Amino acid sequence: MRIASTEIYDDFQRKLITGFFRPGSKLKPSSLQGAYGCSANTVRDVLLRLSRVGLVEFEMQRGFRAREASPQRRSDIARFRILLEQTGAALSIENGDLEWEVKLSAAHHKLVHVERQMDRSERSQEEVEVWSDAEREFHETLISRCDSPVLRETYANIYVQFRQQIVFQERNFEGDFYKVIIREHQSIVDAALARNTEACKQAIYDHVKRNL
Amino acid sequence: MRIASTEIYDDFQRKLITGFFRPGSKLKPSSLQGAYGCSANTVRDVLLRLSRVGLVEFEMQRGFRAREASPQRRSDIARFRILLEQTGAALSIENGDLEWEVKLSAAHHKLVHVERQMDRSERSQEEVEVWSDAEREFHETLISRCDSPVLRETYANIYVQFRQQIVFQERNFEGDFYKVIIREHQSIVDAALARNTEACKQAIYDHVKRNL
DNA sequence: AAACAATAAAATTTCAAAATTTTCAAAATT
DNA sequence: AATTTTGAAAATTTTGAAATTTTATTGTTT
């Protein structure tokens, strides 16, 4: 059989981020096993790996749970995300060379393209995931020249936890949501490419502050 | 049989932080199993959980390694630790009440006591661990009123990774090392209790900067 | 009715072995 | 001589079931 757990891992991650597994709900290897045609232990293995990212909570002898979601936790994560992204962006502005500018500009271009589409048509589950990937790619590129593996690693984890928290925020996709988002991303990329650290920090704050 | 993996987990963590498992070295469940009288799968389980803390590196189909150590990585972690601790301390200074002051002062008192002993006598492996625990307790109390679970959780992980990095820094225990450390901790606690945010940030930086 | 104890059911952890994949060294090919 | 292929050994992943622990249920006592 093919490397089962990679696929199971990806599927679980998706279901956690999209809220298919409700925050706080119990994840029982013995129950989930059947749906994937693998043993309970393989599920356990996958869940242990997901707890590394912070999407799953693990307590010895108590099993696994999808990470709890609450306004407090969302706000906490948002605050932390701002700290990491501001720091990473400031360092990237300092260290980044032409290659960084090119990559950032490319990631932004792609993101805008996706967001314009989102603004026009209805959003299917799949399209939202495409957007989510492009968004992550943009933000990770922004901080990519902070030259701190540990900051980038932490940011990656926080980003997915952030997604997990905001998925049940219903008010997301109303009216001109994407128009606003497009402007916010534009502000960030403009400040970054202009090497204006303070403006970039402010733009990052403005982008995330609705989740505080 | 007793909950094996808790003890194995603690033992592994200790061996990783104290450098018994050399940074970068392969950790093979099949080999380690024998020494603990458990199955390879239990070792795997423990190692997956340790990879959550960042002490162990895991790559699918490639197994486990003690996290790599290098001057670059040490510096990176030190930098990140400063960011987290400065942020956490600043927030604690803002939010902390009398109870926080009491706890911080108590943790500092205990730490000084241990450090004075260390300065007098020779340092056994066990004594260093007692000191290390007291030090962690002090720094975690310092940031304990940042009111950000995610910051505290990240700090806890970074702290142990920091220990893992500096264990092979031989020049540690020479001469008046502990005298210097005592002064540094004093500066931190003084600034914190005086609610002097900027001085506290500076003291944190001065305390960690030798590892940059 | 509330608190406690005993028991049954469910879930988690652990094991030992089978299946799969990677690694490494020797042989074959370019 | 360098690269590629091959095959055996080693390591990792997965399994299915046994051992252990937690949780839920029922019955008993205060």
C-alpha cells in the first residue's frame, strides 16, 4: 500500500483548518480508523504529528482533540501573529535583495489574481483553499528573508492555527470583503518594496486587527 | 506495567538537553528500544512527542534526529528568545499585579540561592539541572502575566531548545560565571519590579547577548 | 437526593511481527 | 573513472491484538 499516512495527514490537516473537525471535538483513533482503512495506531501517529503544528491537542492517557477555538484564543493568536510578521517583515526589509523583491512581487501578483476572482464569483470550498494557499504563500514570502529559521517555523505553525480559529467567523465573506483584503495586501507589499519598515508594520497590524 | 512512556519521555528530554544524545545524531527506535525494555513503537511515540517541543527533528520515512546544533542556530534561537522574553516581560509589567510581583520575587530569591551555591562548590551534573530548573522557573514567571498562552507555550519550547544549543559551549563554567549571571538576573528582576519596561528589555538583552 | 463504590464499556497505550521503504555497498554499464 | 543498476541489510511504517487506563453506568449507602 502507498504511504498511507501522508494522505491521511493532509486530509486531517484540511479538515482541521476548514472546521470539518469542530474545534474542541474529540479525535478518537479507534473511531476514525475505519473511514481511512488503516489501523488505529496509524491514526494516532498522524495525530501526534499534527499536534506538532498545534492543530491538535494531545494529553497523555486522554487522547486527542481538535484545538479549542474561542474569541480569546483567536485574539491571542492574532496578536502573536502580528508580532512575528512585523518582526519578520522588518528583518526582510533590512536583508532582502532583488531576488526577494521579485518573489514577493510575484506572490502578490498571484494573490491579487485569485482575490479578484473570489470577488467576482461565488466561493466554493475548493476556491477558498486556493485563496488560502496563495495568502499563506504571500505572507511567508514577506518574512522569508528574516534569516531566522526558527521564526519562520513558528510563523508557519501560527498561521495554520490562525486559520483554524477564524473558520467559524461567519461574517467573513460578505459584501466587499475581498475588495478590502486586496487593498490591505497592496498596502503591505507597497511598504515592503519601498523599504518603509514602519509603514509595513502598520499595514500588517491593520490587516490582522479585525481578529483581535 | 507503569506508564512507561512518561519516564522514557523525561529521560529522553534530559538526555537531549544535556547533550547525552549528540545534536544531529540519529535516534533509531529499533536501537533504543532495548535499553528501555519497551517496543520500538513506544520509542517512536515518545520521539514524535519530543519533536513537538522542537528537541527532535522528524522527517517522514527518514526517522528521527537530535536537533542540529551550530553557532548559527544558537544565535537564531537566542535572538528569538530575546524577542519573546522582551515582549512577554513588557506585557507582564503592564498587566502584573501584586501576586505576580510576589511570585517573581520568590522565583528570583530561590534562583539566587541556587546560584550562590553553584558559585561556591563544584558543579555536578545534577546540580546543574537544579539550577537549570530554577532559571527556567524565573524566566517563565517573568513573562507569566503576558496573558498570552501561545506566547508562553512558544517560549517554553524555545527555552529548552536554547538549553540544547548551549550545552556544548564549554566556556560556560569558568571563573566568575555565576557571579556575572547573578548580577544579570538581579538587573532583570529590579527593572521588572520597578515597572521599568525599557530597562527590563535591556537587561534581558544583556543577559542573552553572549549567545548571539 | 447526593455521594460514594463497584462494575462494565470504551478508549488509550503498548507490543511484536509483517509490510514497505530507504540505505549502502558491490557489480555492471557508459 | 564516473555513473547507474542491483540486491541485501537495515530502518521505518503499519498492523491487529493484548494490556492498561479512563470514562460511563449502575447500584448502594448516607
